[in-house]
Amino acid sequence: MEKIYLMVISSLLFNCGPVLQAQEAQKPLPSDNALSEKIGGIWPFEGDLLNGNAHRSARINLATNSQYTIEVKDRMTERPAKGEESIRASLGTWLVKDGCLVMTKLKMRSGDGDIQSMSKPEVSTNRIVRATDKQLVFIYELTGREQAWNRGN
């Protein structure tokens, strides 16, 4: 009889495990306000671009006053432009609406320090997949691919 109970319990665990995982994956995101509080702050980003021909270092600050700044430094890692760097920044507003991170670029700063207002604000809307205090995962609007921002340990 004990063997039958063990088989039933094992069968339930085996068959219910994928169902529980699927339910977890479909779990709704927290409210927009809760997401805003969770993702506010500084997000560093490091990564390769252009099939490894360039490296990007960025710092995204989603401030509590709904303003954002993004500072980006791209460095070419392959010839003919190896070692060349470009530095720029953008400034604007951000909010979480319907589970999406909506960023409106209002100004840009080039490497020489000039700040220029955008003739027409640029809006990007990126669907949030999940958010924790340490990681923000979203579908990047321009590529349709998942992207992650990670904060330090």
C-alpha cells in the first residue's frame, strides 16, 4: 500500500511540476506603481555591439521624479576604427504604463557637451517581462528581442 501512495505522489509531482511552472510564467506583473518603485534607480549596462566590433558601457538612471538620463560610451574594438570612442547622453521622462516601460527622449547631449532639445520627442515603449530589485527584463521595442538590465550584487 505504501508503494501505491509513493507512486501516486510521485506521479502528481511529475505531472503537476510543468503546470506549476507554466502558471508561474503566466503570473501577472505587479501594478504599474509597484513596478515603478521596483525599477527606479540606476541600471548599469555592459555589452558588445555590431557582432563584437564595438563595446558599449551605459548607465541608465530612472529617477524617482520621473526623469531619466542615459549616459552611453561606445568603443570600437576592431579595425579600422579600433580604439575610437563616442560618448553621448539622452534625457527625458519615464513611466510604467500597462506593464510597459515608456521612455520619452526630450534632449540629447553629444560628446562635446552640447545639449540639444529634440525637435520631436522620441517615445520608446518596452514590454516588461519581469522585474526584481536586481534585474529588469523587457522586450526591446527596436529589435523585438528580450533584453536585461542587471544591478550589482
